Amino acid sequence: MSKKIKSFSTTAVPLDAENVDTDQIIPARFLKATSREGFGKNLFRDWRFQDGDEAKPKPGFVLNEPAFQGKVLVAGKNFGCGSSREHAAWALKDYGFDAVVSSFFADIFKNNALNNFLLPVQVSDGFLQKTMSAVQENPATKIAIDLENQTITVAGASEHFDINAYKKTCLLNGYDDLDYLLSIREDIEKFEKG
Amino acid sequence: MTLFDKIWEKHIVREIPEGPAVLYIDRHFIHEVTSPQAFSGLEKRGLPVFRPSQTIATADHNVPTLNQHLPIKEEMSRLQVAQLVENCQKYGIDLYGLGHRFQGIVHVIGPELGITQPGQTIVCGDSHTSTHGAFGAIAFGIGTSEVEMVLATQCLLQSKPKQMRIHVDGELGRGVSAKDIILHIIAQISAAGATGYFVEYTGSAIRSLSMEARMTICNMSIEMGARGGLIAPDETTFEYIKGKPFAPQGADWDKKLADWKLLFSDPYTDFDHELYINAADIEPMITYGTNPGMGIPVVGKIPNGQHLPENERASFQKALEYMGLQAGTNIQGQQIDYVFIGSCTNARIEDLREVAAFVRGKHKSPNVEVWIVPGSKQVEAQAIAEGLDKVFESAGFQLRQPGCSACLGMNEDKIPAGKYCVSTSNRNFEGRQGMGARTLLASPLTAAAAAVTGVVTDVREMFLSVDEGYEKS
């Protein structure tokens, strides 16, 4: 897993659907593995393949269209709803995505993504629609994401996105929450004593 | 202060400026699916489990619900369950695994053992952890990285959510249950309507519910996007907890009870959002689409999506195509193939009793396969002690063994592609119950009615015919 996110510019994959739940991102039957690796090949498994068969890619599903490549997934609102399975974030990251752009994310998914250095970029409805159309019309459209300045730029238009200052520092420096919690163990023990 | 505020503030270890709070976690439940990578993370860093006595484990998602005494057939499932046993032994965590008399769905066993208590912070690597909020606890689902954090430090970094109050007043009609209340709410505010919020449920209709019914409501809070839902504890709550295996006893009980009685939202406290619902407006509900917000009264017509913004209509249409249903038609009368009564939403003893009372003397439709999957070994034992197993058997319903079963299409219990299943579970996502399966979410009573008639049915009409029968005799 690549740690540290700063700024990057990439083409994108447009997934024009709302309420994409984590059962679609990674169906439950693939949650039997006990390691974090290798979930990318089952990303959107049942949208990608007919009858679950890798030899039968479903035409029309965006991951099966060679024109669309890139490190950013652009998706409709309420992305990542449903099950808390972190395997969804692992699958997206393992497949090669570094960011997901949507007009809003389900809460648990957002935390899981951040904990895996997969950046959830929340934009306005209008900006999302423009981004979606721009990428659909021209797969070569570049999306530039600058975490330091919290901006996303697509086809000349920019928008600011929110992220809390603590999380931003973590992502920029490659720290994770557990490092921080371990560093305050004394405080936790003191809290327990009341 | 709200109920949520009171519990939240008591659990803050410290706050990070412009960042989240360090929240102390009282109870941590784990299961076989979302914990293995957390344990291997600990191992990689050479860390012990910080407070092993505050974590409780069970095997539920990936277990068969027939022949649980035999080794699990599928190798990866068997290994995953074995991994949980090994991790619990290694780190000194209590495990109620397969074969244990306390084994069951994690959100069923916590409450029934008295481990879940008012005022606690409770987490689990499962989104339906919101269930425990029914006791007046802050309970929410987390990812595996967070499971690792709780194992290592008993804490999590959490930003405080916004707060919503949903007030349900009035009396429920006959045949309308807690499941219908929550499906009604989600249909009203959508599957994303409470994202970013914690929800407190209040009102006379909520107060009149049993603990098990309250759990059904809090369980599905996540299905409208809420992090969790909670209900202030009251006499019903205290009565339920008293005498449970892990409930406080003696002087400790009196002390805890005094604390619990302070757990309520102060009058005139502002919430970020409020919603009022009249219980009398709620009818038996059922879903027709592929997210839990796509629900209608059983007597309603399937909508055409024109109520949605234009850019969302394609997804709506895709959902109807997946379901093989037509806009503008009645859902009532839709043929079904399976009925699944189970899951952390509706697999408690009251659910089984309600179904048994309804089907006593009736038989399932020949076209329908009916699975009853109790939420825990204790529920199963109680059902058998009350003779419910005999009622199910004569109705042609199959009583299976405890587990998450056909709720999530992970273990052996799956609904075949293209088949319709009226399910008391919580999610109707594409493929949720098995690849290509078509799920109609409903209450146990509506599911039982469909099992008998073989089609989606308004259970109230069946009461009517039963009542008329009584009058004639």
C-alpha cells in the first residue's frame, strides 16, 4: 500500500451510478480471505462479469471499457453505503485507484478509505455532474487533485474540498491513526482510572 | 444536552484541535470476517491486545446453518473460522464460537447476554452494530483498521457526528411492527437521508416497543446512512437487562441503575434535524428495489422514479430491471420463491413467536421454500422449549441453526439468481442474498403471510379472514 498522498493528476473512470454499496464494490463471497491483499481482481465483480465468470466481461460496464483508465474513480452520490467491510477500500486501492470523487460518501466507507490512503474527494452535485460528463465525453480528461491546497481541477474548473486538518496531516506524511493512539497510551490508562 | 452528548463526553480521552476526538470504547465485539487482518496487523507491529476482557468474539457471518456439529465444508470458510479460534486463544479473548451455547449473531448475543448496557460505547467491525443503540448506548460499525486500533488501544479517533431526532408518536395499527416503522422512515428520507448523523428515536410509539422491537429499529439506522441510532433507556430496558448472565448484580446493579436513569436528552435540546412521524400513518411495508430506501406500503404501487432528480432516474430504472418489476403495478400479488426469517434485524425470540402464532394451523405455499434462522443458540433453545419448532415443522418451515445465513450471500445459504425472496433482513442490494437474487425486505409477519400464500400479501387481510372465521364458528 502506497502511503503518503500529496498531489497528482490522472485520467479517471466514470461510474455513473448513485448509492453504490459495498456489496457491489466487493461481494460478500469474496470476504473469506484473511489477508488484505488481492481484492482488486474482484472489484465490482458482479457488474464486471456475467455469471461471475472472468471469461465473460459484461460489455458496457465502465471497467471493461479500455478507453477509461486512471487512478481516480468518479461515482454518483452516497458512494460506499451499506456494509462496513474495509475490503471495499482494499479492493479499490488494490485495483489501482488512489481517489474516489463523489458528491458524498457513506461515513464508514470514508473512514475506511482514509485509513488506507484512498482519498475520498467530496464535491458539489454540480461539480460532480460536470466532471462525470467531461470524463465520459473525453476519456483523456485529466483530473488534478491537490491535497495540500484541498482543490480538485477538471477541464479548467476548480473546486475546494473539505478534509479535517488532522487527517490531512496524516495523509501528507503517511501517519496512521494507530501510530497516534499508541503514542498516547499513558493518557488512555489515566482515563481508565477515572 | 442530548443523550448522545452525555455518553460521548464521558468517553473522550482527549480532543485533537481541528481534528477528531479520542473516544474510549467500553465494549468491542468481533467476528470471523472483519477481524483476521486486524490481528495480523497487531502481529506485524508486535502489539498485545490492550484490554482483552473488553472484547467478545463469536462466529456468525461465515458459518453454515445446518449440521453445525460437522466440520465446515468449504475450505476458506473453515480456515477463517479456525483463524478466529486461534486468534482468541492467542490473545485471551472470550469466544462464543460454533458449538458454544451462547453462539449466535453478534448483535443478538451482546444484548441477550447482558453485555450491552446503557451509557456504553460499543463498536464492532459490522455496520449493524447500531443495533445496540436500543439500550441507550453509542454503538456503531467500524472497519478492520479500526478493529485493530481498538484491540491495540481500546480507543478510536472519531469526529462528532451531527444529531437527528426522529419522533414517532401514536399507536401502530394491527399487523404493523417495528420493522414497518423503520422501513417507513427510510422510504421517507432515503437510503442516504441520515448520512453524517446519529439518530435518537423518541415518541410514544417508540416507548411502547419491547427491547427486541427497539433493536430492529436501531439496527436499520445504518440503512439511511446514519452512523447509529439510539433510544433512551427506561423501565423496559432495565427490566430486559436484569438477571442476564453479564448484567450487574447486587449493589453494583443499584449503582448502575442510578446512572442509567440519567441517560436521556434534556428537554428543549436542539437537534441538527428533526423528523415527526405519526404511527397511525404507517402501514405494513415492503421494498421493491435495490436499496432499503426503495420501500412502499404492501398495498401500494411500484413508483416510476419521476419523484427523483433526473440524473438519478437511470439508477432507479436499473434497479427495477434487476428486480424484474414494473413501475405502476401493485407489489401485492407478486409471486415469490423464498422466505427468509432471520438476521440481526429480526431473528430474536419475539420474531419467532410472532411468526409461529401466525402460522399455527396454516401451511406454506407449495412454491415457496421457507427458512427460519434463529439469531442465537439461546433463541433456538427457547424456541424449541416453547414448541415453536413443532409449529414451524407442521407449517413446512425449515428451522435452521444460528448464523447470519441468507442475509449476506457469504455462507452456504444463498438465494438462487432470479428468485424472489421476502426477507426479514436489512439489505436488498443487488446480489446481497446471492448472485442475481431478488430481495423484498419486510417484517416477520409480512414474510410469514407471503410464505403461506406464495405471493406478496397484506397480512391485515389474513387477520380479517381469521376474525371472520371466529365469528362464524
